[in-house]
Amino acid sequence: MKYTIILEKEEEGGYSAQCLELPGAISQGESKEEAIENVKIAIEVVLEVLNQEADRLSKKIEISKVEVSV
């Protein structure tokens, strides 16, 4: 699956990266490549936690998708 990230050069050096679709997936690195690899790991961790939560909550709640027109 592909995710959109924001890659930002930091004033003090290095780069920060965050995933737009998963706000909790944030990381950094000394180079662009390192920041991208680190945010991939952060995405995997966030997805793992979300899946665990979904399993737990699915016994109590219903999850649906909605479409919003702007």
C-alpha cells in the first residue's frame, strides 16, 4: 500500500517525515533516505497498533466508511 509523506528539511540539520494518512506516523533522519526509511517503520508500527485496536473494538463497535463531498 502506498502512503503520502511530507518530507521537511530541518533548520538544525536532517529531515523530518510524517505520513498524511496516519498522523501518528512521524520520524526523522540525517538524510532524506534515512528519514523515509524511518517513517516507513513508523507507518508499520502505527498500522500494527491500529489493527490491534480494531480487533479489540470490533467486539464492541461497528466501523464504517463514509464519503464526504466538498
